[in-house]
Amino acid sequence: MQTMQTNQYEQKVMDWIEDKFDMDSIVIEDFNVMPYGKRIMDMQGQEMAVFFDYWTDQVKHILPQECSY
């Protein structure tokens, strides 16, 4: 059961990415800091993180400049 849920949430993240980006123009890496997170980098060096938010049941993204440490 857990494997099915993992695949379902990760698939939602990947579907969102495929819907928003030209897959030939980006590099995707696992970004395990966030739930089912993916780090996306484009050819100009820009990056963002995409992840699944359990509380809202939505795929969300965050840009490095939006983070405050």
C-alpha cells in the first residue's frame, strides 16, 4: 500500500512538471528535502523545487529567492 501512495504522489509531481516545462530544456534531480521533491534546473542555471504538499493535496513549487534562512 505504501508503495502505491509513493508512486501516486511522485507521479502528481512529475505530471505537474511535464505540464509546465519543455522536458528537453530542463534537468530534474530528486530533492528529498521536501515530500516527493524534485529540483529543476534550466539551461541558464535557474532552479526551483517542486514537491507534494500533503496538507493542501497539491503540487507546489518554490524558488530559491523565496526562501529565507
